Amino acid sequence: MKITFPYMGTYHIAFKMLIEGLGHEAIVPPKPSKKTLTYGTQNSPEFACLPFKILLGSYLEAIELGAEMVITSGGAGPCRAGYYGVLHQKILQDLGYDTKIVVMESPFRNIFDFLGKIRSVIGPSGVSWWTFGKVFRKAWEKLKVLDDIEFLSHQIRPFELKRGDTTNVFSKCLEIIDQAGTIPEINEVRVIAKKMLNDIPVDRSRQVLKVGIVGEIYVVLEPFANHDIEITLGEMGVLTHRSIYLSDWTRESTGYESTQKVIEVASPYIDELFGGHGIYSVGHSILYSKKGFDGVVQLAPFTCIPEIVAKPILNKVTQDYNIPVLTVFLDEQTGKAGLQTRLEAFVDLLAQKRDKLEGIAI
Amino acid sequence: MKGFLGVDVGSVSTNLVVIAENNEVLVNFYIRTRGQPIKAVQDGLKQVAAEVGNSIAIQGVGTTGSARHLTNILVGADTVKNEITAHAVAASAMVPGVQTVLEIGGQDSKIILLRQGVVTDFAMNTVCAAGTGSFLDQQASRLSIPIEDFGGLALRAKSPVRIAGRCSVFAESDMIHKQQLGHNLEDIVAGLCEALVRNYLNNVGKGKEILAPVTFQGGVAANVGIKAAFEKALGIEVIIPKYYNVMGAIGVAMLAKEAVKKKKKTNFKGFDASKFKYKAGSFECKGCSNLCEVIEIFHDQQVIARWGDRCGKWENIS
């Protein structure tokens, strides 16, 4: 079967490996572009959010390339995203495609549903549960390498001597990660890629600002949706740290890591899950402040209720923890000038604040 | 005499100022951009040159506004700054102790909070331009009132009507409905001023602590109706600085002065830059799926700058 999946950041590299390992043909959707956006907006309800539109556009592009099945993730709680898989399916049907959308929900909500869906993928190609486990572990290792390397790139970029070096080396790293086929190879490319990034000429004497990125998962993870915000900030000399990495998220949602702490610090402000990543935006902002970050950028799709709920709470967090927060609402505009202006002003604000704290007069 | 040039190229107006070393404004020009920033900047330079001639030696140049990068290429700037910082710098110099800056321009509106002379918070209108200068312009011309008289008319209103201010499209249909019901023009115009201020405070000012002294700057500050509506809504006096419509340019001229102090020379291309033949072009790069729109600026036939590409492949070739 020809199977596709959402395009998010660098993760298609790991998803591709998983699908191929299960004996299917992986259709990697093209990196989201203006064409994706056009496909998506043409066929979506006007009021749907940006992630919905980009995902639909991606599915349509993958269908043009022959995709017969889409595997995507669901969502819990009062966020429309939980219903998006269903709506995407109906739209594809209306357009005359019989491509099936398989929505993976958290195994904790319904383990039988979860296992049944996996069986529907591995059954037709005759893959045993044993093989599935092996392939999954390998793809999981790859996902972790992708996260490690991207994380490192954001640590190095603000120090690079020549603007653009890190981004260029990072895309070379992705190519070699893509080539790695076995677990020993994956471990090997982890070391090589780290070395490649660490070899970039840098100026460590720079006083860089540290900014945490919080918000809705898709716009945080996909650079096309957030106008390459981490690269833009990095090249302005800002070290960014993203609150969401997929290897974290899956570890959390399968019960390994503590969303508990994030929710706990947010609980004085709001003690209720209100869908999407809203409460995490609040909790992570507080944690960033405690870790000495200079500021936080909240990324939200236009009309995203969980992030809209989080925004006024973040005003209060700013007052209580003395950490400036810039909220950026993202929609289908492709012009970047407005965002650039706001980021520059935000960075000026953070720099002035720091200089004042350190007693350097302006 | 030494002078520092500040150029602020926005969506509606292009402003040029020359300040002296003590920040005194020597010359100021407010020109309509009319969608042609290159021409506006060159016209502005000509006017400045005609006014100051050889009497002032330009020691530093700063650019700001949405066309700040383009303008930098045209004139050779020592500092290129976003308009939020530029406005804040000018406001603190012109109105010592200012704590809140309200700024409404052609397409943008912003609020800037300062405490002890440092910017602590700011916001800009997000996806909506309701309540900015362009909308007022459009309504004034629909009602055939010169924009200069718009504010004065509002002050003569006896009972302003309520206009929906959330969205300029809703506001316009609401105005038309009220006008067809027979409300007089003064009351409608005053109602519009109040609606815009309400929208600004809810949308841009959203929950921010507005403390006096408050300045109101940007082109829309010329509108006495809006000023009155702000004072009514906030219950605080709103100060309109003398050079309210060129504050961004003043701020960036001051920043240029600081920048030149450090590096001891200026990149200014001279007033002759107003005579250069600049041309802008663009193309879509087909190198990858990003399909970036790359902008090229030509001086005579030669490419002097390119930008717009995400990967830097075009930017670095000159």
C-alpha cells in the first residue's frame, strides 16, 4: 500500500523509515509550500485553523503522488483538532478520493482501537507484531536523533560567525540521517552529525538572549507554518528552546515523561485542561522563567481556542514572573515583514531589559 | 553644522527629518508614499537637499518603517531599526518620563509601554487593520470630507451614534445604516472616532496598564476627534508631541547618531542618491519547494541587493 502522513518539521524522515519497514511504500508529502496552502484553503472551511489547511493541502499533494492511506494523529480534549481527521476524511470523499485516513489516538483512551488500527496497517503486508516492534524501535531511535540534532542546531546558530552556516550544515545532517538504515548506523550518524554542527566556526563570546517557544504543536514544529521563526531568531543572535519535540511528546503521551510538572506549575493559574497545548503554553512559560530565559514567544494558529485561552493567562505570568511574552497569531499570510518587525522589537525589549538588570546604561 | 537624517518609510507616508546634535528638529518632511517607496525616498531626499543645501553636513543616517531595508540600500544607512523601537526612543526624548505611547499609522497601530525609560511591553495590531489611518482616509473620501476636517467635525457632535468598530467592513456597513436612518454627519463621524478608539483599546491595548504621561503619535494623531475619544475612554490627558507625525524618523535619526558615535563614520551615499536610477524587480526562485519571492534592487543595470530568499543563496551573490 502507498501510505502518507503529515509533514511536520524533520519527522518525515523517521515516518518514512517506519512505513517502509512495515512493507509499504511511503509517500513523503512535499514540504509545505504556497501550493499546499492553496490546495488546503480552497478545500477547507474558511474558519478552520492553519494546521487543518496545511494538513489537508499536504494530503492532497500526497494523493497526487499516489497515496492510498493517510496515517495521522488525533487529539483529546476540547480542541477542534480531535475532530479534524474525520472532517479531512469527509472532504476527501467529497472530492472523490477513496483514500482512507487512519487517526491514531492515545493508546490510553482505547487500547483496542489503537491495536486494531496498527493491525489494519501491518496485516495486509503480512508483518508480525514482533517485526513491528523492531521496526518501531528503529524509527523511534531515528526520531530521537532528529530531535537531538535539531535541538543542537538551535544552540549553535546564534553563535555562528557566518550567517546561514548552521542552517546549511543542518540540512546536510538531515541527508545523512535519512541514509542510516540500522540501529548501529543511526547511532553512528548521531555522532557524525553532532560533530558537523560542533565544527561550525562560532564566536562564543557573544552575549546571546534566550527565548522559549511555546504554543500549538503543529505551528511550533513546522517551520513553514511559523515563518522559520527559530532560524530567524537564531540569526538575530537569539538562542531558542522549543517546548515541544515529538520524541518528548510521544514519550509523554505514552506515559514516560512528566507532563505532570508542567501542569503542576500552571495549576495556580488554571487547573483544568482546556484542549490542545494551552495549559502547556502556560506551564512551559513559567518553567522558562525559572530557568532564567529572557523571554517567551507563543505561537498560535489564528482562531485557536486553547491558545486564545492561554494568552491572557500569560499576561498574568508576565507580571508575576517578570518574563516578557510575545504572542504571534499565524494564518495564511506568506509575507514575513510584519513578523520580522515584531521579533526585532521584542529582541530590543529583551536586550534593554537585560542591560538594565546588569546595570549597563543605555 | 552637523545633522543626522532619519527616514521612516511606511505604507501611507514617507517621513524625513534632520536633527541636530542636541536632538533639535531642523527639517521635517511628510510625503505620501503612494505605493512607490523608491520614488518617495528619492523625492524626499531632493526636498531635504533643497532645504538644507550645504549648510548641514549629514553625519549619520537611520531608516525605519516597513520599507526600512529597501531604504537602507537606497540611502546607505548607519542603523536600520524597527518602528516600535524608533517610536519609543523619540517619545522618551520628546516627552520625558512618558509611560505609554499610542501610535496609529496608515496600516499599523501599536501601543508601547515604557517604565523608567525602558520599553517593557508592546503590541501591534495582528490580523486586522480596522481603526488605522487608511480606513479613516477611505471613510473621509466616501463622505467627501477632507481628512483634515474629519476630527473637527467629530468635536461638533452632540450625541455620537454607536458604530460597530470591531472590523472595518462591519463599521462601514453600520455607518451606512445609521446614515440612512437620518443621523447627522457630525454624530456619525464622532461615533466612528469612538468606535476606533474602542477597537484599539480592546484589540491592541488588550489589558495593558495605560499610565500617564500618554503620548499619541503617528499620522492619525492629527485627528482631534480621535484624541478626544481617547481622553474620554481613558480619563487621562493625551499629549500630542509637536512632531507627532514624524516621530519614527526622529527616533531612528537619534539611533543613527548613537551608531555613528561608535563607528566614527557614516555609510550615507549623499544627497546625490536622489538622482541615481534605482529599479526594483522580483522573481520566484525555483530552487526548492519554498518558491521564495526574491526581490532585486538595481542601480543602473547592476544588482546592488537581493533579499526574500530563505536559504541565503541569492542574498549572498551581489
